[in-house]
Amino acid sequence: MDTCTLGDLLDVVGGPALRLHTAPAGRAVPVTEAVLYDGHTPLARQPGALLLAVGVRAAEAGPLVRAAAEAELTGVVVRGADGPVEEARAHGVALLSVAEDAAWHQVHLLLASAVGARPAASSDTGLGDLFALADAIAAATGGATAVEDPRQRILAYSTVPGQPVDEDRRQGILGLQVPASAENTEQYRRLFAADRPVRLPALSGSDLPRLAMPVRAGGETLGSVWVVDTGALAPDAEDTLAQGASTAALLLLRARAARELARHRNSDLLRRLLDGTADAPAAAERLGVTGPARVAAFVLDSAASVPDAERTALRLLDVVRLQCEARYGRHACVLLDGVVYAVLPGPGERHRGLAEDIVARAGQALRAPVRAALGEVVPDAEGLADSRADADLVLRLLDADLPVAAVDEVRARVTLLRLADVMSRQRELGAGAWRRVLAYDAGHGTEYARTLVCWFDAGCDMAGAARLLAVHPNTCRYRLRQLQQHTGIDLDDPDERLVLWLQLRTLAGLTAATP
């Protein structure tokens, strides 16, 4: 497993909770553990450790920074923002800070869980430790034990031989979900209102009572631990369970930190893959992308009014990720500049249906219209950057009448957008008579540019152009004569007609329907 680095730690718990003031050795230095400073004990050599400056004022932590450097520690964490930055730089030690009112034991729990985190190869990160903890609690208390999350999903359970269980436990373990009932709901209400182990009666005549304890960290409820009470639990079962719940909090935080770290790394890798800057085969292997795939792009309608666009975009990311994982398992999604990109595997027959479903669900959940664009299906990960470019172009075409589209459905319009992008970047392609036409219209209130576009769209047929313009053919003919006279355009030259049509359609954005 990879060693946690200072950068990894900041990715998981950085921001308001943990601020970096200086890192002379860079963010790639390893962080092996988080340790509490004891002023009564000399600082031992602990390469890579992060020292929490308990009992030391931030402004007076200079000597501690020097001692940390001598002990080969990676960094020092102080409480408050006025720490010895210059001393830390001079001695090559990272200096970090937490809020002035932060509780050191909570900071230590948070950092220890993050330092222990590793990029996860699957969603089961940390479950092995939880199973071992369940066995340890079961052996110490004398009752079969289960660890649950706040949604009453069973994360781990004990397997100590000979311990009695009831049907409720059997059904829960089989489905990894506690059976729902009104009686259960009332017991969980009592449990989560407590801060000590709670004894709960049997739910039926065939069931057994329980001894349960909520699992919390920093005021957040992470889950609960349940012990089957046969009436013969150890005398110190409550104390054992309370200690076990504290350890469970650490393990659950560590597992969550590992998932977040893995998600962050995968998001960064996917971003580079979609930018075309990553080693595509290596990135695809890491992300689990094999065979044909396409990029889908999801975005909030620009016309929608949302109070917090950034937060809503993050919620959109959660919806897209959840729906994709429900269909494909482990999945690659990333939020970039307000757009959520997802890699959809397979040949693509069901991709549009999935996109429509996500748009409907996200629109309902976020109370705002959502649009979805599907790029080209490409044979492997090396083409995903091109598929992303397709999706970005399709996004520009979407509106309330067309909330979801694949690039094949709007190929002609996408091609014109590509041409517009190319022509706008090349001076010679943007020069020519089309500018004179637009300038004349602007100065004289005429509609020569639209008349030209309608005439071109009608195949240079005067009657067809007149129908598009809703005017008499003679009016259309008169406008074209006046146009040539005032701008010098030669409409008899087929090459000039073609270039003029492309420029008006792409650079000016005019169509026959343009008012």
C-alpha cells in the first residue's frame, strides 16, 4: 500500500479543519502517524510523524519545531494561526494549524484516521478491521456483535463460535441490512439519543435483548455497535462496548478517509485522462475502464436560478455517481468547471436511456433543470479526450426542447460548431465579405445577411428563400441586387457563395430561423 503523504492528508482533511502554512520539503513527504506532544517526555526520533503541539502556544512553538526537525518529524501542528513559520522553513519542517478552539483529542482522532487511510482498491476498505473489532468485542463481552452504519446497514459482524443468535440477527446478516419495523425505529431513536451503552428489550418472544452503543466522532454519528444479550454478558460488558465504539469510530473514519482519498486520486486521474494529458492505458487500468466507452456530460441549465451553484453542482456529481455506480459498480466521475463528466462503458445502446434517467432524477432532486450530452463511443481509453470534446460541443446545443442528445443525433450542428471554433482562431478564415454585410445591416436597418442565409439554405432558389423569409420573391430578388451593389459581393461566384454561407452560419451564428 502507498504511504500517506502530506498532500494526501491535506486532500482528505484540509481546508478549514487543517491549514498548511509552509512545507519546505514539499507536499510529497511521508506522514507515518500523528502523535501528541508530551512536555514531560523528551521528543523521541519518529521519522515522518506529525506532532500535535499540545500545551504549547502557537507563537511559542519555535523550540518545538527545532526539536521536531532533530527527531526527523515531518511537521508540527499548532493551535491558532500565529505559528513560527520562519523557524519551520529554516529547519525544513512543515507547519500546520487547526482552529484556536479545536479539541486536541478530536484533532488527533481525525488526523490519525486520515494518516492511516490508503487508496482503496474497492469499497470494502476498513471492513477487515471492523470484523476483527466485532470478534474482539464479542469475545470480551460474551455476546455476538454487529457493527452498523447510520442507515442500519450491517458493516461487520462477529464469528465467535458457540455464541447464541436470534432470527433478527440471522436475517440482518443475510441481507446486510437490519429488518425494518416500527419497534426497531423506536429502539434506534433511544440509542442515538444516548451517550452510553443502552440495554434494549427483545422485539419479540423469539428474539434476544441487546446491549447497544452509538458510534460518534466530533459530534457526528457514524453508526452503532450491537451485542446480543443472552443474560450472561461479562460484568464489564458496558465498558468494553464503550471502548469498542471508540475504536469503531476511528476505523470508520479511516475507511471513509481512504475512500475519499481514492476518490480524489481517481478524480484527478480522470481529469487528466479527459484532458489528454495522462498515460491513457495506465489511467484506464487504474480507473477500471476497458473496451469501448463514451463520455457523458451533465450540467445544470444555465438559465436555472440556484442559490448556491457550486454546492448544487457537487450534489449533481453525487446523483450522477450514484446512478452510474448502481449500473456499472465502481465508476469514474469528475466535476470540472461546473460540468459533471462520467465514463460510460460498453457499446452505447443503453447510454441515452441512462442519461435521460439521470436528468429526470437530478432535476427532481436539485429542483433545477439538468442537461446531458453524450460524446462519441470510442474503442478504448485513448479516445476519451475526443469523446469529451464531442460532449462539450453537444452541451452548447442543448435547451429546454432538447435536454438530452448524443453527438450522432446532432452531427451536422456539431460540425458547424467545430468549424466556427476553427474559423474564429484563424484570421484569414474570419476575414471577408460577411463582415461588410453585417456592418451594412447594422448601419441601415436592412436584413441582407438573413436574406443571404435563407437563399443559401433554399439551394439558391429565389422562391424557396422567399418562403423562408415570408416575403414575395421579387422582394428577395431586389434585396440580393441591392446587397451586391452596396457591398461588392459577387453572388455568381460559387466559391464566394460557399465561404460566405459558412461564415454567416458559423461565425455570425445566423440560420433561416434567426429573427
